[in-house]
Amino acid sequence: MSTITPINSAYRQNLAFGAENADAKQKRHPVKAVLFYGIPGVGEMTNGDTKKGLKHLGTSIVLGAAAGALYIKKFIPSLLTNMEAATKVAMAKGINMEYFKTAYKDVSKKSLAGMAVLGALGVANATSAAISTYKGKETA
């Protein structure tokens, strides 16, 4: 039984050390989370979590570039081709769903789905970055 005592003592010291860290509260940053929602990653970098911030910022740039390339390649040519008909619809009924159907009638459903997915991923990335900014930097 005497051999268990030193191990048991060391175990209790580790538990006490872990309890101190668990009781420490992380500083919350709700204002930063809201302010930097539009630029994912910057709030994390201002909190000192540069690696995580650069990851979110890079993801945002890649998603934006992919959406921009898709828009330039698929959406703008359709808009230019159907501009006259779309303008007539807009003048008669205003900018509504019929206007968009007329303006982008040559765009495939795959392109529309791709743009929707890229938009959803962008919102998810920004939300994840805002939550991480709110929570603050994790200290080990």
C-alpha cells in the first residue's frame, strides 16, 4: 500500500492544477464578433489567435474567388445576352423574381446550385470565425 501513496499524491496534484485552469474564465468578445463578421478571421487575429484567423481569412478569400469566377464565367454572359428582355420586365413590373428568371435564363441549374453552396459555405465560415472571436483565444 505504501507504493500507491506517491502515485496517488502526484495524481491529486495534477487534478488540482487542472481544476485551477478549468476555473479560469475566458474573456468574451461579443462586440468584436459582430464587428468582424464581415471579414472572417480578423477578429481572431486581434484576439491573438493568428493561426486560426489566417485559416478563416484564407477560406473566405478562396470561397470569394470561386464565387467570383463562377459569376464571371456563367452569370455575366447570360445577363449581357438577356439584358434587353430583363430591362423590359423590370420597367413593367419592377425587379422581382420574373426579372431574375429572364436575366439569368441561360444559367444552368448546376451553376445556380454551385453559387448557392459557395454562399452557404461563406456564411458558415463567417459564423465559425465570429463564434471563435467571441470565445477568445484558447489558452493551454
